Amino acid sequence: MTDDEELLGQIRAAFAALDPVPALVRDAALAAFATRRPWAVLAELSADSAGGTPAGTGVRGRHGPRLLVFTGPGSTVEIEVTGDDAEREIAGRLAPPAPADLVVRHPHGEVTAHADRAGHFVVPRVPAGPVSLVFVLPDASSIVTSWIRV
């Protein structure tokens, strides 16, 4: 072990003892890394009806549904998030319209669905928390949204 490796080990141990990473954050990071798709087109969040509020606070309840738009090269994903308990429903559309297999990734697993020929989809029973949507198109290309909290 080099001096640098030993020093880094000591720094890592100090941070683990003094300011440990919360389990929820660690689990979300591991889930994101385990399900990464580096070849997919990234559609990044470009609009959120929650406005200036923290991500995840604009879901249904007294404020109505939360509307989000993700844009990427040649594609757009529009979603509406409803629900105010431990589960959410995500409905939306993919543009340009195309059928696709859809996977909603979250720290504890995945929820699958299908977008029809018009690009419309509904995904019930999505756990509240961080999610990312992955669309696998008929030509085997993929579109993945950035992670958001629902």
C-alpha cells in the first residue's frame, strides 16, 4: 500500500465515522449505478410544474398533479405524476410517438410498462422517491430520463 492509498483510507474512515452517508442516499446511488445505460440518449429535466419548490413537493394533493418534461436529442418525454401516499402513478407520452418497453427504475427495483404506438403510457404503483424512466424502442435504442424525486 502506498502512502497515498493509506492516507485516502484514513480520510475515508474519518468521514465514515464523522459524517456517514445516509442509507437512503447510498441505496439510491447504488441503484443508479447498477442500472446505468451509458449508450442511451439522455432526456434531461427541462420543465417541472413544481417550479422553484424542491423536487418531489409538487405531487397531487392540494396542489394537483405534477407535470414534468424531459428533453434530449430528438426526443421529449412528458409525464404527469399523481398520488400523495407511498405510491405514485406516472402517465405520459413519448415524442416523437413510438411504441416502447418502459422501465421505471427506483432504489428498490423496477416497475415495467409499455408505451403504445402513439407513445402513451401509464405506470401505476410507483414507489415515492427517486425514479428514472427508460424507454427501449423497437430499433433497440434507448432513451433514459434524468433521476427525479416523485
